[in-house]
Amino acid sequence: MSHPAPYPVRLADEITRQLADHLSQLPPPQAAQVIARVLKPDTGVLGGVTHLVATGSMFAKYQAERGALPAEVWLALGRTSNELHDITLDLDEHKDTLQRVGTQPATTAAKPPAPAPLVVRRRR
């Protein structure tokens, strides 16, 4: 017989599900506002998740030092925390654009805006 998930686990699952469900149904300006809020480095969801993973890394380090977890778990969480931090900084460059799109008044344009070329940029 399986045990029900503890409240914090259920809460995390519910927040993720609800946010994704709501975001997919919003008009573009409101979706841009939500995305900009989620990406805020200090108070947004992504910053919170980054902090959560960093805290998990500290926990895993302590457990690895005691022999309760393999060191690889601690190292993986540390790398993930660092990567998330870098991603947060990369996305922070675009928060003003998202906020601007989210606050533009709706217009009835005769033609849709021209699509922008997509560019993939990788750092390594």
C-alpha cells in the first residue's frame, strides 16, 4: 500500500500544475506578465527553485559527509544549482521585454506582426 505524498510534495505538484494550466489559457499580454514574474531572479518562481536546489545541495553535502548519500548526489545538486543560477541571469536580460509586452495595450492590427528569426545561443 502506497503512502500519500506529504503536504509539501503535493503543494509543489499542485503549484506546478496550476501555473502551467493557467499560463496556457492566458492571452499573450497576460502570459508575458506571468512569465516575467516567474523569471524575476529575487522573487520569482525560478529564483525560488534555484534557492531550493541550492538548499538541497547543502543538505546532500551534509548527508554525503555522513555517508548517508553518495557524493555524486551532492555534486549533481551543486551543478544543477549553478546551472539554474546561470540560466536565471541569462533570462533576467529579457524580463524588461516581457514586462513591456505584458503592459502594451491591445491593438487591432490589420496584419499580424512579422515573425522574428530564431537564434540559438549556447555558452560553454
